Amino acid sequence: MTCHWKECQMQCESQDDLVKHVNSDHIKKDRKDFTCYWDGCTREKKPFKAQYMLVVHMRRHTGEKPHKCTVSQNVQHVIFFFFCESYSATVILPVSSKLTYHQ
């Protein structure tokens, strides 16, 4: 994987290595400039107001997904439970269709 941060072009062996490289070499803790310098970024060098916002933004360039889903890919439905004062309801949302409501 290649780093595309402002002429860096460092080659990383894995996505994890790329994320570590970007965070340690380009988004340093002592930086005051929270601008994305990734080649082709649509923000066009508009700075963020805080470092954490730049860190989160960089995930779109590196493909990092730090919050892993623990539900199996074979699950056909996602089930949400809503609890109200007077009743509880289950909403079943098939992966590729519209919301269905069951009370």
C-alpha cells in the first residue's frame, strides 16, 4: 500500500502499517496544522479544527475500519429492539430490502 501524503509515496506492506505510518509521520501529536495533504483529497486542503477530526478523515484514504462488526456475514437480517414506555417492539431490517415493522 502506498502513502499518498504530499509527495511521500512510502510503500507499506499492509493497511495496518500504512495507518501507523500516516498517524505517526504525518499526523503528529505536536502538530498545529490539521490539514489533509493526501493527493487528490476532495477537501482541497481545508483544515480541520481538531486533530481527531483529521485522524477520522484519514480513514477514508487508508481504508482503516477500527470498529469491527462482530455479526457474522451470513446473517440475513439485522434486528433492532426499541423500548418505549408503554410497549416494546422489534424491527426487522432485511439486508437488502425496506424496513419492516412488527409490534
